Amino acid sequence: MVPAYAGLLGSVGLAFLLQTVYLLPITVIALVVVVGALGFRAPRRGGYGPFVVGVVAACLLLVGKFVLEFDLGTYGGIGLLIVASVWNSWPTKLPSSEPVQLAIPEDDSANQ
């Protein structure tokens, strides 16, 4: 996980942020953005399921990385975030609507 941070931050000239003091806040900010995007307009995209999975994944990732230092928890959280993102972007079926019939006005001259 650190090589990903190193590549990203080093490419924009912010390699000094790789100190341990900054890793937790940067990770929290990134997860808030990602989970916030999952929750943005969730009812229109099929519900809050991906958002809930994203929150669980973010918590699992943070606890696995910074509290327990448990690699399986960290990678499990990353995997769940990917699942939530794919689920969120999956197209939903539009509600079927009955065909609309247009009323065509009758020509009164034909009746005369």
C-alpha cells in the first residue's frame, strides 16, 4: 500500500507527506471522498447498498491498516471497496412503463 502512496505523492511533488504522521489523515480523506461518492444520489442508482458496503470496507481498511496492522483486513477492505464501486456503477433497470397512446383529434368535416 505504501508504494501506491509513494508513486502518487511523489509524482506530484508531495513525497514529504509519506511520513507516518500524514498517512492516516490522507487515507481518511481519500476514504471519505470515495464513500461520499458512493452515497451521492444513491436512491437514483438503486439504493444505499453500495454505500453501506463502502462504509464497512472503509472501516475494515482503517482498522486493518492502522489499528491492528492486519494485512488481510486491509486487503479485504480494499476488495470490498472495489466491489462497492462496481456495484454502484452497475446499470439499473428502468421501471417499465406502459406505452403511451396519443389521442388524434377526429376530423369533423368527414361527419358532415
